[in-house]
Amino acid sequence: MSELITTRIRDTATKLGLAHLAEAVPDLIKRAEDAQMGYLDFLDLALGEEAGVKDGRRFRNALKLSGLPHHKTLDDFDFTFQPDLDVRKIRDLATLGFVEARSNIALLGPPGVGKSHLAVALAVAACQTGYSVYFTSLDDVVGKLRLADVQGKLAWQIRSYLRPALLIIDEVGYLSLDRTDANLVFQLIARRYEKGSIILTSNKAFSEWGHVFTDEVLATAILDRFLHHCDVITINGPSWRLKDRLTNPDPQPSTPSVTD
């Protein structure tokens, strides 16, 4: 292919905003010639390369905006450590049909069993598929809603939690809320009801949520909306963070020497 045509392709790709294609034209042409590609195969290669780069950029940007504490995937999760967990169910959830259906997931269990890891892994999968994601803790949600309420910006703050296709609320139950804060959470859950998915992690059984939200009526109202379309995953296994301590107890401390 002549240098003139190569330059023209590069210039046209730049005008169309196909930055990677503009830069990769010589390499793509060489690959096509080496493989003796036909016209359709070459066009498929060029467009596929550009789409792949754009998808990668979009994925990285989605992860950056998500607020996720880490980017661990399901492949990083040790299912053998939690043998009672239904692996097929988790894998099925990772197909993200629940996001499309705007339904919810509850991950329940004591600290350290992998609730947050699973929530993050599903969120990473959602980012990769093109869904918008936001990760936060219940404590952070309450703090922002409370401040927005005082400043007269509550509606705006709630709308910010309605934008992502998937909202992850971590650590429900670690701190009890007063009725005012519980009512703010109810408003958020009610507004997202059937409009967007929520993944929620909690160390409390639903029967204990009356204590978490200080008000049985409010807790029931929250659960009524959240559980209407919801998969509940309960993990009752041991703590991953304590596994080394349980299998290898700390040795008795030695007597320090005078040089310590």
C-alpha cells in the first residue's frame, strides 16, 4: 500500500477520532499483508483494534470513578475456603442479569468471610460490561445525606446515588442509626426501588435490622423495598483474615535482648 494512501488513512482516522487506528495503521497494514488478509478481514481487524482500545479506556475510567477499594475479581476469590457458598449462583450473578433487571443482592455474614470481595468482584464485572458503578459504605452514605439535608441539598444528593446502574453499600449493621438517619436511608432505598440495582453487605441478619435502624417500622419499610427483587447470599464460614492465625497461632514472644 502506498505511503500516500497510508497517510490519507491516518489523517482520516484522526479526523474521525479513531486515535489508536491513526497511530497503528502501519502495523495493521503489515499484519494484514503478512496474513494475506482479504478486504473484509482487514476492515474487521482495524475496527476491532480500535474498539478494543476504546473499551479498555472506558473500563479503566469506570473503575476510577467507581470508588472501589480494590479491583479483585471472582478469580481472586478462594471458594475452597467457603465450601458452603454456591459457586454456580455467584457465577450466575456475575453474568449481570440482576443489573439489567434492576434487582438487588444482599451478601450477609460475619466479618471476614468475603462479602465485600464478592461485592467488588461483581462491580468490576459490571464496569467491564459497561455499567456505571459506585461503591460506598453505609456510614459514608448517612454522613453525606445528613450534611446535604442540613444544607438543603438532600434531593440533589439522593439523585447522585440514583445515577449509577449499580450502587454498592458496604458495612450495613456495623453502626446503629438514629431515626433521622434511618429515614434518610429509607428515602434513598425507596427512590432506587426498581430503578437501579443495589448490592448490600451486612454482618446482621435481617431480623436484627430493627436494632440497626432503631425503628422496626422503618427497617421493615426498607426491607420491603430492598428484598422485593433480591438474591440473598448468606456466608457462614470462617474469617479469611484470621485463617493464618487459626492455623498458625502466634509463637510466644521471646525475651528481648539488651540490644533490642
